[in-house]
Amino acid sequence: MRRVLLLNDIDELEVCLKAPSVVVKEMCAVLTTDPSVQVLLKEKYGIEAVCLCKYISPEEGRNNIEHTDQAVGKIVDFLDSRYSAHFSELLKVKGMRLFSAVYSYRLYLQYNGVFSLLLGLNRAIEEYNPEELICFERKMDFGVALKDVVGLLQGIKVFVNPAPNGKAEQLPGVYERLLRRIKWLAHPSLLMTAPSKIKESLSTFNPLRRKRGGVSGSILLFDNLYDLAFLKTEFPGNAIVYKYESQCEDTAPNLEYPLALKLESVEPDTFTPLQRIMAGAMIDDFNANSQGYLRALVWFKDFCSRHDFKAAIWGDSPVECPKALIVEYLLAKGIKVVGAQHGGMQVPRINDELYWSEFSRCNQYISYGFTKNDVHMAWPWLDPDKVTVLDFGSSRAMAPEPEGSQTTDILFPAMFNRPMLDGGVLREKPETITSYQKSIIEFLDANTKYTSIIKPFPYPNYKTLSVLPILEKKKRLRVVDEISFADAMFVYKPRAVVLELASTTLYEALPRDCDIFLMLDRLRPILPDALESLKKRVYCFDSMDELLSQLGLFLEGKLAKKRDLSFYNRYVFKSDSKEQILAHLEAICARA
């Protein structure tokens, strides 16, 4: 029998390797949504696996992101229009977007992952023509079950563009046979011994009040503040810091509502079958967890009524409850909500998830340096009056250091590789990133005349670093995983840094005395003017072969240094960043 196995993470692989009924090496194909599975199988067991993102081209990946944007907006807008007004009345505040606040960002990651999985799996089945497909019964994020969506395998038309009257078209023979022969295995988490039940405590916040003179009213600070942590001690007014305490007792009452939410019938041309499944999972999750989500909000509503809040500030995306609901409540109340950038390369490049994680959750946004015009170029459809962009710079950015002695030739900060079901195909494909990492590691290992250090995400394992099985075999390369990249730059003083994608590490490397070699992301392109400026400081490439070729010339001393700081001074560093932020917040409190 021709059997195909689908694995989504290392846990599932470990179960299969121990299960006598599922012999991995006897499968006609092993498919995966996580390149960590692919590399581990190859390096440890000599078994070839295929990552499903192989079947999705960069152009198609970009189209899938645009489709995800539209689908997420359609789903949360529909549910908010149907249900949120009722809860706004109970909370005595108008205009709350309950489903957008609680689910939009998670839905964005989940929908794109499931959509891409189905597209890749559909094409893999056409290639391998299996008689049996083996999958794990997997629950994803807010309760979407893989079992619920696999029935849509029969073709892209069925889960994207429904047939008339919502009925699926006649299935091709391979799918009609296969859908009767899907073998479901228990997910690894279901096979583990359940921990002793811990008393569930309700969500609350622990207020720490800090009083300073000079400004009337109070300002609300949400931990974790990241770049804005200095506000806890330096804000010249009355600041109340809220830190989420999951184990605190919450005495807030339940929000009484005699309402069981349902995904009522909609016209067939309104939702695709996949969109109906995702919307239904959100409703099921809300019905099961709404009291937990809302009790902290009821408690906060009472607390808020006893304070004269002029503004609220977050330094980390408020995408999880109860913080997400509290921010939405403040916006609905007309209280100024200020968000802040907390990582590199958000803009000036096209990065669609920022709308769902950042710009829809504030009305002012402190950026490292990108402007309102940059945002308009990246998102021309975004209402320019929706968010005011304040290009104050990063309060943690360091002034450029002078040239000095360097002790290491190459530093490579191998990045965390997100699998497909965790937003991995919202940027350059995870399989492609893994291939970049493998090529860089092989190059560094082969160049024995030069010192190289691999600096992965702190304390990596097989789940977080897909190339770890390869690194374990490279005895000559030094791996440093116990310190941050910024600290590694200071300690090891590399001549060059190699980056497989632009992220915060790029911003941390820019002011250092080193050359930078960067692979460009085809799914999140940098805006043209910014890219032109970046290229004055960074060697940028569309091909890994070209990057390694130029890196070889650099090691031989045949490339000129690039130290132009126009990009850094435009998009990262401002010498008076703290002063601008403090002055702006003081002005908000004075005006309100």
C-alpha cells in the first residue's frame, strides 16, 4: 500500500519513531510543515522528507498573504458586526471590536498556515498518489482542528472559491479514495501523562503606582515595555504600571449574558468552506473561554473608573487576552493609546501582519524612524488618519562605535525558523531559510583559515533551530548560545556578520565596526528608497551563491568596507529619542 505520512513537529516525529504500527522509512513519502523535522530525519536517520512549502512559489506566497489579509478582515468584521454590539452594551461603551481584538492576529497566523498547508498537501497528493494518508489529530492555536480542514483537500477551488450553492465539485478519483482512508493518530500531547491539576486562577493585573510631580492625571503603562522600560522611572507624571499576573486572585464578577454565539447560516458566496471552519472555531473558543476573557475586562473597567487616565502605552504588541481586550476598551473609551516599535525591519518593508498586531491596536505609534509616508507606501490601503506615526527613533539604539580591533572573522546569528503553521510562510519560506543556514554553515566550516562563530537563538533545541543536527556534526565551528546577539557583537568583535533575513539583528549590527552580508526577503521586500540607502551600508543579495562568493572575496581582503550610516540614522538612531518620547507623553497629559 502506498502510504504518505504528514508530520507537523518534532513531537509527532518522536511518536512515529517509537510506534511499531507506523514505520517511517516504509512510507512512500514523509511530508512536513516544519523543516526541523526534515533536517532531523535526514541527518539522524537518513530519511528524506519533503517540506510542503516546496510547492508554493514566492509569487504564490505573496498572493496567499494578500488572500489571508482579506479573509481575516472578512471573518472578524462579520463576527464583530453580528455580536460585538451586544457586549458593548453590557460594558456600557460603544464601538468595541471584540473578535478583532481577541482573534485577528492569531487568525492571521493560523489562516495563512492552514491555507498554505492545504495548498501544499493538495499538490503533494497529486504527485505521490497515495492510498492512505496518516495524520495526527492536531488542535491548532484557538482550536482549529487539522481533522476539520483535511476534508477540504480535494482541490484549491473547494476551499478558496466555493462551487454554486456551496457544494463541492465532483472529487477526482484519487481524493475520493483517499478521503475514505485517512488514518488519524492521537497527537503526542494526548499520549503524555497529564500533569496534576493546578487551581486555575483568573486573569488580573497588579498595579504598581509611581508618583511624580509636574503633570496632572495618570498614564497607564503595560508591561512588558521593551524599548519604553525607562518610562517606569523617568516619566514626569503619575504612572500606573500594570503587570499581568496569571496566578493572582480575581474577584470580578462574571459578565452576565444569555447568549450562545453561533455561526449562523450565511450566503454561500460570503464565506469559503475554509473561512467557515475558521470562523466556527473562533466562536467555539469564545463560547468556551469568554468569561475568562471578559472578567479581567470587567475588573479593569471598575478600576479605570477610579483613575483619571490620560493615555495608555504599550511597548509589546497587545495581541493576547486580557491585554488585547483592555486596549480595545481604552480605544473605544476615547483614551489615547500609544504603541511602540519593539524590533527591527517592521517598516520600511512590506510586512502585512503589522496591521493586525500593531496598527489596529493604537492610535499613535512610536517608530524607530519610519514615517507616515513610509507606512502609506507599504500599506496604501491603510487609512492615513487611523494611526499617527511618531518617528522618534529607538530609545535603546547605540551611537555608532569607532573603528577598533576585531577578534573574530565571521559571526552568524542563525535565526529561529518558524514552521508553516506558526506564520512561517508569511516571510521567506522556512525551507528556504533552512537551506540558507545550511549553506552558510558549510561555507564557514570549509574555510578553516578563518574564525567563525555561530550565534543561534538563545538555548536552541531541535524545535527552535532546524539546522541543529547539522551543527552538532561540525566540531570545528564554535557555537555560542548563552548570550544575546548584541552582547556577542561586543564580546567577539566580528569583521563581518552574515544574516539570512533582515530582522532586529540587522539593526543591532548596523552601528558596529563590521561589514554585513544580507539575504533579501522576497515575500517582505524593502521599499525602494530604503533599500538604496541600506545598500550603502550592507551587502545585499537575492542569491545565496552570490552572497557566499562575495563573502569569500571579503575574507581575502578584496571588498571595500561599507560604513555609510544614512539608513541607520534615518530608520533607527535618534540622539534625543528619550527626550522626544517623554516630551510627547507629557504634552498628552497636559492637553487631556
